[in-house]
Amino acid sequence: MTDLIDCIKYIKDGIAKMPPSIPHGQDGWEAAWSKRQLGFTGLARIIERDLPKAKIIERGDVTKVSIMGVRSTSTGGMHGALNNWMAAARRKLDKTGFIQTSGEKERV
């Protein structure tokens, strides 16, 4: 992956695969939340491995994400930090949030 568009799509797809935060079946809220947090921790390691110059740091209640020169932070956990990073990357690409590809605008 060499551009921000690919990175945004990669992270968006990864978030979509995370376990739900609402309990299903026998799982209680705590178990569902725990599974989701573990999923996001795993996603962070995959992002660091696969995306250029990706660095994700969790310290206390602050999560910092830096990928391809775009940085974000969140006190809302990994999910919040990744969403904030995608928003910052979109702003960097185009202030409208639309990216010009193949002659058509694509919402990322």
C-alpha cells in the first residue's frame, strides 16, 4: 500500500470485521466488550505490520495513531483513534472528503 486512499480503505475494512460491542447469545456486555477490545488490539498490530510507517501507541487513556505522516489521537480507545485518523487522512486528501479516482468522485 502506497497511498492514503489504500490505507483508509484497509483500516475501514478492518474495523468492519471487528466483533460487535452489543452482546450476542450467552455473552454478557463485559464479554462482548472484551472481545471487541482484543480485536482492536490485534487490528492495531496488523496495521503496524502492513501499512507504511504505521505507529500506534496506547498509553493510559490516550491512543495515538501515525500513518504516512497523518496523525491522530483519541481518548475513546483504538476505535476512536482509527476513526480520527481516517478523518484526518480524508481532510489531507480533499477537504470535501471525496477522492478523485478514475474520473469519478469516490466516497472513502
